[in-house]
Amino acid sequence: MQFTMHAGMGGAHEFHTPLRTNDPAAPERRLIVRSYWGPR
């Protein structure tokens, strides 16, 4: 999976991606990717 951030998108971001599973009790789970861009 690849995320691209263009100029001006500094700062923290959180991306949520739904993932389908073969588990009948939980047919969908969420993948959360947190990105912390900016000066340290």
C-alpha cells in the first residue's frame, strides 16, 4: 500500500482502509495508518 502526500499536506494524518475478512463474526476490519509529517 502506498500513500502520497503533496506539498502543503504537512502535519499529522490518519488514513482508514476497510479490509474484508473471511471471518463471519467480523467480515470487515479497519486498517489505520497514522502519518506524522513535519519538522521535529
